[in-house]
Amino acid sequence: MTKEQELMGFLESKVFQPVLSSKTASKKLKAGVHLTMARMNKLNAEGMVHYFWSAIVGTERSIGFAHMMKQEGFVRFEEVIDDFRIRFNDNWLNS
């Protein structure tokens, strides 16, 4: 498994799939998850980690998207920050 697959597998299980498999998630939220996944899949592992942290800090798009996820009751990047920080650190990137 590549680093990119490992990172995406983590985010898919914790954040993306609960939305995509939900019968109650809005179409707009599901479209946003698909777009986020597509953007991240174009990046290498280092770029994916950077993307995650940029979303946490807050970009114009990520702030509204995180709010929508919270309103609809789904786990956001912010809720997995501790596990992400421990697992996908500099040692992991450089190994």
C-alpha cells in the first residue's frame, strides 16, 4: 500500500464514506466530498497532508464545507485531527 492509499483509506473510513453511504446527507455535501477526494487523489502524500492542514486552518471553501458537515451531523477533518497528527507526521512522510 502506498502512503497516498494509506492516507486516503484513513480519511475515507473516518470522514468520506459515512457521508457517501448516508441516505440523509445532502447532494451538495456528497458532491463536496467527491470533489475533495478527487483533489486529494491528484496529490502525493506530502500534498495530501498539506491539503488536510490547510482545510483545518480554513480556506474560503473549507470553512463553509466544514460548517455544512457539522450541520448535517457528520465527522469533519477537525474531529480526526488528533489521530491524523499522530499517524501522518513527518516521520511517516519520511519513512
